[in-house]
Amino acid sequence: MEHLIFFLLVFWTSFVFAKVEIAIEGPSGWAEKLPTWRLPKKHWVSKRLFGGRQATGYHVWIQIFIFSFLHIIYLFTDFNLKFEVMLLSFFVLFWSFEDFLWFVLNPVFGIKNFKKEKIWWHKDHWWLIAPLEYFVFIPIGIILYLISVGL
């Protein structure tokens, strides 16, 4: 039951944040029309942390915020390796699910437009039916979760 609760919570928070991000970005993905700073695609932050997509102030700070927010628990309890690995799993799965839900829930896109040709910021990183990151990070998130429950 705890496994189901974990994955439902990841899905629910991803759903809620996707709705927030849709309200912020509207039809323009990857902070295209937001008043935020942007690093060049060749900058190490863009290359290493955003898969070659242009790092934006919006994306950098929102990721730092979510990562920090997840770790507030350590104000109330001691550091625990098992729990830390589970938090990392949550973080990785959260962003993977949230990204997909952004498309599914966004009235401008929807599942019918979830295609390489329609999503300029993922077009160079697409494999089969979805962005390559989904095939990398969802398994990593699941493996981290399995490691955490095995610790």
C-alpha cells in the first residue's frame, strides 16, 4: 500500500504543478515568452542539466525550489539515507510526470499534439513516442525508489 501511496502522491503533485505551469506559460512552452534570463544552449548548465535545451531562470529556480521544498523534512528529522534516496526518486519522477502532464493537460497541446514536430524544445531529444528523457529518467526514478525500499 505504501508503494501505491508514493506513486499516487508523485502523480498528484506532478498534476497540480503541471496545472500551475500551464497557468504560468500558457501555450508557450519552455518559458518561451516569460521575462526570464536565458543561458546559451552551449553553456555547461544548459548542456549538462537541461539536455542541451536553453537553461532559463524560470527552470533553474523552479527546480531548485522543488528540490529544496522536498528537503524541508530534515528540519523535523535527522538525515536518513533511505529517505534521501526516496526523495531523489520523487524528484526525478515528479519532473518526468509533470513534463508529460503539461502537454496532456494543456488545452493548446493535448495528447493529440504530443508529437516531436509540435514540441520545438524536445524535437532534438525524441525517441520513438516521447522525449528521450522519459526513457532515461523514469527508469532511474523507479530504480531509486526500489533502492530506497530495499535499504
